[in-house]
Amino acid sequence: MSAMTMGGALNAGLRAALTADPKVLVMGEDIGALGGVYRITDGLQREFGPRRVMDTPLAESGILGTAVGLAYRGYRPVCEIQFDGFIYPAFDQIVSQVARMHSRTNGAVKMPITIRVPVGGGIGSAEHHSDSPEAYFAHTPGLRVVSVSNPQDAYDLLQDAIACDDPVLFFEPKRRYHMKAEVDTARSRPAAMGTARVLREGTDATLVTFGGLVQVALAAADAAADEGVSLEVIDLRSLSPIDWVALATSVRRTGRVVIAHEAPESVGLGAELAAGITERCFYFLEHAPVRVTGFDIPFPPSKLERHHLPDLDRMLDGVDAALGRPSSLAEED
Amino acid sequence: MSAMTMGGALNAGLRAALTADPKVLVMGEDIGALGGVYRITDGLQREFGPRRVMDTPLAESGILGTAVGLAYRGYRPVCEIQFDGFIYPAFDQIVSQVARMHSRTNGAVKMPITIRVPVGGGIGSAEHHSDSPEAYFAHTPGLRVVSVSNPQDAYDLLQDAIACDDPVLFFEPKRRYHMKAEVDTARSRPAAMGTARVLREGTDATLVTFGGLVQVALAAADAAADEGVSLEVIDLRSLSPIDWVALATSVRRTGRVVIAHEAPESVGLGAELAAGITERCFYFLEHAPVRVTGFDIPFPPSKLERHHLPDLDRMLDGVDAALGRPSSLAEED
Amino acid sequence: MSNTVAAPRASGTPDSDPALRGAVRILTPSGERTDEPEYGCQVADVDDEALLALHDDMVVVRRIDTEATNLQRQGELALWPPLLGQEAAQIGSARALRSDDFAFTSYRENGVAYCRGVTPAQLMPVWRGVTASGWDPYSVGMATPQVIIAAQTLHATGYALGLQYDGSDAAAIAYFGDGATSEGDASEALVFAATYKAPVVFFCQNNHWAISEPVTLQSGSSLAGRAAGFGVPSVAVDGNDVLAVMAVTRAALARARAGGGPSFIEAVTYRMGPHTTADDPTRYREPAELEAWRRMDPIDRVEKHLVSRGVLTDERRAETQAHADQVAKAMRDACIGMPDPDPMSLFEHVYAEPHSDIDRQRTRFAAYLDSFEDAR
Amino acid sequence: MSNTVAAPRASGTPDSDPALRGAVRILTPSGERTDEPEYGCQVADVDDEALLALHDDMVVVRRIDTEATNLQRQGELALWPPLLGQEAAQIGSARALRSDDFAFTSYRENGVAYCRGVTPAQLMPVWRGVTASGWDPYSVGMATPQVIIAAQTLHATGYALGLQYDGSDAAAIAYFGDGATSEGDASEALVFAATYKAPVVFFCQNNHWAISEPVTLQSGSSLAGRAAGFGVPSVAVDGNDVLAVMAVTRAALARARAGGGPSFIEAVTYRMGPHTTADDPTRYREPAELEAWRRMDPIDRVEKHLVSRGVLTDERRAETQAHADQVAKAMRDACIGMPDPDPMSLFEHVYAEPHSDIDRQRTRFAAYLDSFEDAR
Ligand SMILES: Cc1ncc(C[n+]2csc(CCOP(=O)(O)OP(=O)(O)O)c2C)c(N)n1
Ligand SMILES: Cc1ncc(C[n+]2csc(CCOP(=O)(O)OP(=O)(O)O)c2C)c(N)n1
Ligand SMILES: [Mg+2]
Ligand SMILES: [Mg+2]
């Protein structure tokens, strides 16, 4: 055990993966000498050399398309996309190539590509630096999608993702890069990929979220507790596949669920969670699943982001709705 | 009134738009001399010249990026993307530029761009020629999304989309290009954009779909009627925004809803419809909304597509589930 | 707003074609073998026998093309992209490859596939619509056909980088068309390949058309010149001259093996058939243009040469024809007999490792299919 | 697997810089005005007074840059991308534009914005995070800053096409960096511009770095050469020579106005500051490199020249300094006084026409905010 920030845990996870498997390569913009704009790859090029830790030309489609060729050749590329908003130029290579190559070739060609993306808001960034694009990828067959919320999961899941023979979108909430916690680097724990985690048990309602909002949800649960409301908090962790068993088990007990994410509401991951939970828990539900999300707007200028991003108050407003209390989210008519 | 195929109605709609407004331009790959691979632009270049009906180089990002510049200059580009699977190279320009320019410039710069896309399966096409990418765009703030199912709507909604000052993704189900019907070209009817349409009234359950599956849904309703089940069939038409009033009105009456689309289920449009309907109709629902969709797989080889695409039987299987009868979609445990 | 044509339509006949001017040529259209100063040496070893073998290849792939087109007309194939007219470009380049080299192609390189050892039977299933790929890429050193224009240029570059890292002297080759050069991916591939000195050959078949669009719409100047601007050595070659194509491809491969990095080859040829069996070229191109290019037929000139050498005897012709017919028959038999895939295969290979959402859908669909069984 | 460096790190000093060799130069680093045979005539009209005005521009934008950097350090701005070292490239090109020309730039062209008439106050809000754009593009003939690398090259091309269709003789100009040339969009823009002969000028500021990546990682050869390969006439210019930059830009604009189509300009300059105020260049570049480029300072050489001409008197210097200070003060005042935006503005301008989902969310959010009011 040693205390690490989430950024440090990711760096350690990458180092461990590079050490464990010579086929692992790290590639992206500014990840070499600079160590990435968030320093997640700090020191790795010096340690493993410029071939295993490659600065690439400034072209995201080129990064992913080249990674496809490297995977074709048996390598396991870990691509860093500098910011969420810069993944779209690579969308075609990800959706039409990375996601489909294994099925296209009837299993002959594997695509063990990990795509690391710093995501989300909360850090006062410029335009295109605060997107939460998870829904695009969770809707795309052939991809796995992971979102980490703390140093331990960051360390474990990054290595699981790199070791996985399928392509994995690995989302890192920027606002948690500096979050510090004890990390067990023993790798003794069973692989966590594909599973959600109950962070706090409760009886009145289930609060489901992931990534940067997990800490907010835990704070909301504390605040709710002060008002005598017992919230169960679940960190989804895996956005594709979704751990329906964990969700259904909780919601069947609490009968109420609030889903929170930063991305816009319409056709967001919350829609799938609400629909899937309703399908599995219809007769247990006391109220329709409630969504507390970013609005259906382009991510706003940083001075406005605190109004756009779900915070403790908006989560509690959602809990009120789920409990049938007065709320701005009271049922439509 | 005159009988037209949907392809013919689209061609007539484009001709009408080009005639009505000199700022309207049509651009895309092979749309000139060839008239497009589906002949939707047949004869337009001869009639309006190669500047207003432009063959473009083979680059989708280039097409959309250039359209943004033309819109900046006051033009109203109508871009044809040759097939659904080829829109991804333009994803960045659509999501980061087309969708955000109006909000980025605080309303100073409008993006009246219409993006026509032949979509969906059912015609035995090669790989990447049968996708249904609507969810990606319906999740993207700043875009409007329309899906047409018949010649009259194709004619009306295409002109509405071109006349709209916002960017519109305009999805045309390939399998209906040859569908024939009487089309009123008078343009007397009120604009239909943003509204759903009840195609058949029913009392036992509501069947919601759009595009190529609308005809399948109507056939399913006929078959259900034979078995004494009365289905209300709604053609969504607008995927962003969604006509919640029309949906809620119907489902509050029937208490049961089946949602069908060709795209994969996870985080698809059906998830939003199920979640949104549950939020609005929770106390009226007799059963959880049921989704009948393509599977979470890359679109399969054409010999398999009939098993992947929702057909009459799978829709009825979904209706059985909604009615609480034995069905392969019976609730999870 | 004036209506002057935004870009010239006609794609140009061989005589007026700027791309052909200065292109490397060894075998003239009249069948004369010239000694080309720079590249001639690369094919000095290609004697009459070797040339007869190349001729056999070209005749066979043209026969495959004809047979497949017929199969499509008869409803046995959903679609077919003919290579008619591009036999020399594909055979000349593919026969320059080593078995450990790796080819990333578009949908039209059935001639390349044939040379890589893909059996005619394996060519069928994709175009019949029974599977997304007819062969295991690793067993033949060739990826399955790429439909997304230019995407494979980056895959070849990445694969080549892997070869470099592995210390192998093998090379990757990317096949793509004139239209593909407009896609951003094609340019990004040149950037990455130049930066990393990747052992990759960019083989562009300029067949003058991208469906209905003439190459003049894709580029204001020569495609070979395009690559030079990225620091990638490039050359234009008469794509209907199998010897010249082989020569420049061997030279490019030699550079790659020696650590000299990427090369770009513009093979100037012509798509004599439709874009695919679904296309109707009469809507957009002049018959005269096609006629002019017929005189450049890649097989004709080889035959003229071999006849003048007295080695392409009637017996030999008959043998080649018999070979072609036998290949065509094997292909037809394999195609017609092909069973439809099992519905449950829908869920196979979506992921390499278990995925709970897929598992649930598989189970439900199996139950759904059973419900019909029960009904019986 | 060997660990040889995949690409050279250092970006090169001016003396050793291949890009600079053969680049058009009129004003030497020592301040001597030479008569450049090909482009000199373009700036024959630029006399001492005009040059003094350009000098004033450069001093002012450098002052704006310093002030903004201070404002960021003081927490008044969230971020700032300095243009230190690129004053001549931005002023020389922007002052060549006509008011009806239109500029599409990246985030770093604050000098261009100043010349287009964007007030210093309007430069602040975007970097303070109160709005996505500080000005109305149509009021100044300049788009708001583009963050997505190279995306604006296509916008400029499309806008230029619109100008052509309108029969206007105005032109569009796209500003982008050396790193941007690697993005597919930059190449697609060259393809579209060449095909349609669009009246657009591609103005690439090769400041040698893309954050921490040297230009050598983006291109194996000269960036100017890149464009030529697309059939777009191009020229490399000493980007720290305001006269030479103005001359080549005027020539390119003249070509565009005359229907000659697109041009590409590689302005060879240097990013003397960090990528942005959030960057730390000491992690990736040699102090020596920066030192060498300091000797090429774009303002120094103009001052040397004007002093040698005896026109840059102490009075004149004082005036310029006063002007710069006054601009900086106006900027600071505007920045510090700036109120935060109204929360309800979140929903404005997402669509130009009513959208029911937005309307619902607006209503709910208003109710949500009110619930706090009520609470009080
Ligand atoms: C990204 C993308 N856009 C459009 C298409 C549709 N399409 C298929 S082939 C083709 C023309 C390709 O021309 P070229 O690159 O010259 O190759 P050729 O067909 O001539 O061999 C087009 C536009 C596609 N397959 N992929
Ligand atoms: C599509 C995209 N990818 C990555 C980034 C992150 N990024 C911002 S600036 C920059 C470097 C740009 O370098 P260059 O084009 O030379 O312009 P300069 O900053 O030197 O002016 C990068 C990689 C981005 N903004 N957009
Ligand atoms: Mg072609
Ligand atoms: Mg730069």
C-alpha cells in the first residue's frame, strides 16, 4: 500500500503494464518529454524509450489508425487522446475499425487497444476540454467502456483494460487526477472490469453515477443522511458492459433510483440505465428512475459550468423527485 | 397530388428548395452527373448547374467543413453523405463545428446545414452500408434529427429541414426509396418538423418506431388485430427534439409501449424513449416499456440481416412482452 | 451566380493524360520491351517463362472477374467490384511481394488476393454476404477488404511500424485508389509513415475514376507529386505495364527493407468496367474515353510481346485458358454451394472476451428462435 | 526492440533551420532593408511612416500579450496563449488584408484580431471563461478562435467558395500552426481549395513547436513543399520579417482576387513563450534554442531599421509605448470588471429556432433556481 494521486496511480499502472508485457506501447500527443499535458506518462519515455512511448504527429485518426495496424501486428497500443473534445477526429477509426475488426475477421485479428481519455468538466477549461462522450462509445458494439473514479480503480482497471483482448475506452475524470488515496499495487484482487461497486449502502434510494461525480454522490449521501434519507451509492465503473445484476439488486431493495452524469441527458448513458433498470425492476419501483445530468447544450464557458454540472444540490433535488417530494424534476404532464 | 416514390419525392423536394432559395446548395460525392448512387439528385446538376449542385472530392470531413464555411457566408448547404457508414469521418466537423457554431458565436453565425443520409438495412448491402447512427446525433446538442418513413413526409420534411436555421440530420431509410404514394406538393400543410404522427389508433398498446420500420409496425398492427390486439402505431419522425406530448398522450391511454429501431439497443434512441416515457407515464404504465431493436453487434453480413433487424414477428414478440404474455423478452431476473 | 463548371468532367484519354506522361514504362503498348535506365534492372531476371507466369496470372484474375460478374447477374453474389483493366497494376505489384510482407487493400484488389494465395472460393463469401471476411489475414499476409475509403493506409503504416520494431525486413503495402487520396486518412498515413520512416509502400491505383468522379476532381495536380510534398519518395508508373509496375514496386520494397522508409507509387491505369456491378458508367463517362484506354489493355501488350518472342504458343494459350476456366469453375462451385450462416453466429466474435450484454441477447434470441420450433 | 529515437527532438536554431533557408526575406535581422527581386515590389509603398505603424502594431500586441499573461497569473483569466515572437507573422499578414476579407484563425492569433478591429476588451471574455466568443465575426471579418486543430482550414475554404459564388473579389485566409498540418482536415482543405480554385490563403505559422512536439515530428520535409504537392502554389517566408510577410501575403491575396485560386504561405517563426500559460517549455526544449531565436526577434529588426533611418525617435518610442500602455489598461479594466454570465444564459443560442427539449430544461432549471430564492 502507498498513497497515490489518481494521476500517479495511472502512471504506475502504465509503468506496470509496460514492464509486464513488451508488446505494450504507449502513444499520443505530447506524452514523451512532456509526459502528457496531465503528466500521466511522466518519465515513461525516459524509462522505456521513444519506441514504446511514442510522441505522435498531431492527428487523432492517425493515432488510432496506426494503433489498429500495430494491433494487427500483435502489439497492444495504449493511445492517449489529449482531451475528450479531441477524440472526434478519430471517431471513424474507432467506430468502423477498432470496434469491428475482431468481428469483421471472425476472430482472427484482435484489437487489444486501450484508448485513454481525460474527460469531463469541473476544472474551468476552455471550449472542447470538458466533454463527456461516453454515450457515443457505449452505444458502439465491439467496444468496452470503463470510467474510473479513484486511484485504486485507476491502477487496477487500467491494467485490466490493457490486458483485455478487446478495445477499451478508458475515461479518466480530469477533476480527480489529484485525488489522493492508498493504493494496493499487489494486483491480488480479482479483475474488476465489467463490474459496478457499491460504495455506500442505503435503504431509501439508489444513487448511480461514475467518474468525476462519484465523490459528489458520496457527499450528497452524507447530506441526505443528515436529513434522515439513506442513500445507496453505486459507482458504475463499467459503462459497457453494464453490471445489471448489481444495479437490479440494489434498486429492487430501495425501489427508487437516481442516475447522475455530466453528459447531456437526451440519449445519454442515463437513458440506458433508466430503461434497463425499469425493465428489470418494474414491479419494485416506487417512482420512475430520475436523471440528474448536464443539460442538452454544448459544454458551456467555464464560468457557467457549475450550473451545468450536476452538483450536490441537484443530486438531492433528484433524490427528492425519486422520493415523491417537491422537486424541479417533478413528473411531466 | 401525384404518385411518387420516396426517392422521387426527395428529388422533388430538393428541386423545390433549390428553386425557392438561390442560397440553397446541394453537395456531395457522385451527386452530379450520376445523380447520386440512389439517384436522389438525378437531373439537378443539369438543371441548376455544377455550382449549386456540386460533386465534391472524396472526403466527408471536407464536405462538412466546407459546408460550415459556406453557411458562414450565408449559404444553405444540403450535404449528401453517400451511406450511413461513411458519416463518421465527418463526425468531428458535425459534432464540434456544425452543432456548436451557433452557440459558440452567441447566435451571430447560423448553420442552416441539412445533412442527408441514406440509412439502415434491409437491402442486402455490403459492410458499412446499413448502419443506423441516429443515436450519436440525437445525443448531440445543437443538432436536429429527422427520420422520414414515406414520400409525403420526405417531400415536406426535407424542405422544412432546409428552411430551418439549425443544422438537421436528415435520415432516409434506403429500403423505402421505392415506396410509392400520392404526394401533395402544395406545401399548404403546417410544417411537420418536431412532431410525431399517429398512423393508426389503438387501445391495447402503443408501438413507436420511425424510418424503415414504420411499414413493418403497421403490418404488425394488422397481424395483432387479427389476434384481437389493438395497437396504436406512432411514427416518431423527429428524433431531436422528441414529441413527448404525442407519446405521453398515447401511452397514458394504452398503458403499454413497444419501441422499435434497427440500431443496437444499448444507449440507443429506444433507451431515451423508454426512459422519457416512464418519466411521464409512470403511474399509467401496466408494464415496463419494451425495446425491440437490432442487437448490440456490428451490422451483420447481408445473409444474416433479417435475423438482426426487427421484423413483424419480433415486434409481436415485443407486444407479447408488453402485454405480460410469454415472450423471449420476459423481464430479467 | 454563374454556372461555369466547377471542375472538368472528362478524365482524359491515355494520349492526353498528364499522369501517364513521364510515367515509368518498360513494356510498350505495342509489346516492345525497352530497357528503362532507372528501373529496368529490377526486372532483369524476369525472363520469358516468368513473363508467361505473369500473363497466366492476369488471364486468370480477369477470368475470375468475369465469372464473378456473371455470378452477381445470376443472383449468386450480392455485389462485385470488377478490376477489369487493372490486372497489370495488381499482379505486377503483388508478385513483387514476399510471403512475409503484408497487404492492406480496398475492396477491388481481388487480383492481389489471388497472388497472396487467397483461393477463388475464399473470394466469394464476402460478396455473397455470408461473412465479413473470406480468409484469415495471417494465413495469406493480406488483410480482408477495406470498405472505408483510405482507412487501410493507416493500418498498413501501423503494421509497418510494428515490423520495424520487430527488427523484421518485411514490408507492408497499402492499396488504394485515386479517390482515396482525398480522404484525410491518406494524408495522415503519409505523415506518420514519413515521421517514423515506416517500411510501407503506398500503392495508389489511379484508375481515373472514383465511382462517377474523375480524378481531376480529386486533385489539381499529379497524385505522385502529392506524396513528395510529405517527404515520401514517389514515382508514377504505367499501371498497365506489368513489368514496370513490378520494377517500381520491387524498388520501393527494397527501400523499405533497407530502412529507407516509405514510398509512394502512382500506378496510372483505367477502370474499364463499372465501379461495381451496381453501377452504370454510361451516365457519367464518354464511350470514346473507354475506347481509347482499350488500346492500352494490360494483357494485350504482354501477349503481343510474348507472341513476338514466339513463346506464347497456341498450346500455351490453351493451357492458360484451361487454368483460368478451372479456377472459375472452382469459384462458381464454391459460391453456389455455399450455405447461409447460422442465425446464432450473429453474436460470435463481437468481442474476444465474454460480454454480459451480448450473452443476454444471445440467450434471449435462442429462446425466441426456439419459440418457433415449439410452434411447429 | 531497439530504442533509437523515433524522431529528432530539437527543433533547430535559425542558422541551422532548413525551413528558413531560401525563405523570402526583405528586412534582415540586422535591420537592413534589401530589395527582394520577386516580392519586394509588393511592399514598395511601405515607407517609413507605414513601417512605423507596423512597428506600433507589433509593440501593442506584444504589450497585450504581456498584460494578458499577467492577468492570467493574477487569476483574472483562466488561460492565455501567448504570441510572443510571432508578432511580425501576424501583423504583416493581417495588415495585408482588406476589411471585406475574412480570417479564420486558431486560438493564438490575437495579433490578427487586433488588426481586424477586435478591441482588447473583446479579447478577454473567452479566456476568462464568460463566453465562447468575444465578438461578432461579421462585424470584424474574423471568425472566433478555433480550438479544434485545423478545423478552420476547411471553414476558410468553404467561405472562400462562397465569395467566389458571390462574384466577390474578397478572399478568405486561414491561420494555423505547424502541428495543424498533420490533421486530415488541413490536407482535405488543400484538396477542396485546389479543386474549386477557391480564393483562400493558407497561412501557416511554423513556430517550430506544437506544445512539446518539434515540427520535425510533424513533417519529414518542408511544410511549404507539402502544399505544392496538392497543386497549391506555396512560398516560405521569414516569419519574423514583417515586410516580407506582408509582401508574400499581398501576392497571395492578389492571386486569389484575380481568380488564381488558393495559395499557401509558411511563415517560419518561433514560439518564444510557453504553448499557453499552463505550459512549461523547460520540460522539453533547450534554452539555447530559445536564445538563438531571440536574436531573430521580429520587433528588434524593425527598430534597428527605423533607428538607422532616424525615424524612430525617442518621442516616437514614447508615443508607441504610451499607446501600448493605454491599450493594456483598457484591456485590464474591461477584464477585471467583467461580471459572471447569468445562469439562465446556459440555454441561449443552442438552437436558432425553438427546441422543446431545451425549453423544458430551461423551465425546470428556472424553477430549480427559484427554489433557492424561496428558501431564503
Ligand atoms: C469513407 C467512405 N466514403 C465514401 C465511400 C463510398 N465509395 C465507395 S468506393 C468510392 C470511390 C472510391 O474511388 P477510388 O478511391 O478511386 O477507388 P476505386 O473504386 O476507383 O478503386 C466511394 C466514394 C466509402 N466506401 N467510404
Ligand atoms: C483536434 C485537436 N487535437 C489536439 C488538440 C490539443 N492541442 C491544442 S494546441 C496543440 C498544438 C498545436 O500546435 P500548432 O498547430 O503548431 O499551433 P501552435 O499552438 O504552435 O500555434 C494541441 C495538440 C486540439 N486542440 N485539437
Ligand atoms: Mg479510382
Ligand atoms: Mg506550432
